[in-house]
Amino acid sequence: MKVKEIGTLEAKTRLSDILLEVERGKHFYITRHGKRVAELSPITPQRNQPTFGCGKGVFIYVAADFDQPLDDFKEYTE
């Protein structure tokens, strides 16, 4: 995979076009005075990202006093 280098002025003036290329999988180094200062690349999708409700049905039993304060911490809650 070849990474293209672009200057900050080009990145500024062509940002929308460059982002379209990034969405298609291309990578860029943004340079200032010939030195690399940033890398622009597609975001890799997160795997196994938990979603709301993903634990539904996993817990079979929850004690009736589950959300009650612990005895060890009573002095802090009174």
C-alpha cells in the first residue's frame, strides 16, 4: 500500500476530495515544509462493540438486595 504525501495547503484546499479517497481506503501523510506531521487514514471498524441490551437474557438470577448499600459502607451513607 503506497501512502501519498500531500502538503498542508493542498490538504486544506482539497479536504472534501481527500476525505472521499480516504473513505475508499486510501492513506495520506500530511506534510509541512516537507516533514510529515499527520497521517490521514480510514477508521478501522470496532469489533465486538457492545450495544444497548446486548446482555439481555445473560443473567438468570439477580439477588433481591442487589442494589442495597453494603454493610461495610453504611458509615459513609448515613
